[in-house]
Amino acid sequence: MITAYFLIVIIAVSLIVLPFLPVSEWVIFTVLFSVFVFGMRYLTKVKNLLISTSIAFIFAIATVYSLNKFTSIEIPYFFIFFVGIVNLIYAAFVKKKV
């Protein structure tokens, strides 16, 4: 059931981006975004929060780098770094309390 929600999000975001990209870049965006969403879904099953957030941070940077390289979308790295560092700090505090 959760996978169906992820598919709906992938289709919705892909259709929103469709008018702004050529078809070849849209296909690349859709594939990379799908891999990212399903990768993040499977990372939630990792029990260690610090490891899963670290892998997710690296995965997000790799996805944004690929999108910036292969499409005309220019996603700023600042947002990814900010959210990733905040999540890593949060994971470190949660791990320290446990």
C-alpha cells in the first residue's frame, strides 16, 4: 500500500515537471527521481538511524548531481547540504540519547 503512495508521488512530480523539460530530459528525470524515491523507501528499513541518514545524504547528493549533469534543471546544492547536515545532527542526538 505504501508503494502505491510512492508511485502516485512519482507520477505527480513527473507530470508537474513535464512542461518544463524536453522529453528526453523528462525521461532521465523520471528515472532518477523514481530510483531516488524507492531508494529512500528501502533506507527507512535500516535499523541504525545514523547509518541510514548518512547513506540517504550521499544518495541525495548523487541524485542532484546526476540531475544537474544530465538535465537542464539546476537544483542548488545548498538545500541538500543544509537538510542533510540537519538530519545527521538529529540522528547523532537521537543515537546519543538511546
